[in-house]
Amino acid sequence: MHWEDPRILVVPAAGVSFRPEALDDPSFDPGRRLALVSEPENEHDPNAVGIWNEERTLQLGYLPRDDAPRLAGDEQAVSIWRTDGGLRVLIAPADAWIGRPR
């Protein structure tokens, strides 16, 4: 059986190379919740959505340009794994349960 929910995305964080110090910060460790922050005043892309740590004190990068417009604005985000020079992020609807494994 194949199951797919188009509201659930796994995306690479974009623009991480501009903030290399953020990638190693423990607030982006796998399993950590992240904040998605819309930037309608962004001069390069009014659909830009920044990826920040949960406390919104450190920005890692952005959602990919093609994925940002698909969001409703109330999604949850969780760091799921680091890659060479990057990070993969799980995006899920606000009503999805995302718990910590035991």
C-alpha cells in the first residue's frame, strides 16, 4: 500500500552556505523543532520563508523557492538530518502530531 500526503514535505534548506556557523549550532540538531518565518518584504522573493531555530534567535537559511508558495503559513518544521553542508527539514501541517521518539 502506498500512502502520500502532499501537505508533508522533506526539503533541503536553501542558502545554508551563507550562514555556515548556524549549521553546527545544536538548535538545528536532528529532531529539533524549527520556526518558519515568512518574509513578504524580502526584495529578492516576496514568497521567501526563512528557517530559524525554535527560539528565532538564529537563521539557518530558507525553504527552497519552489516549495515556499505551497505553504499555508501555519506548518510545523523539524530538523531531520544533516547532509554535507546542508540540512533536511520535515514540514508538516499544523494538525499533524510530531512527537519525540523514546
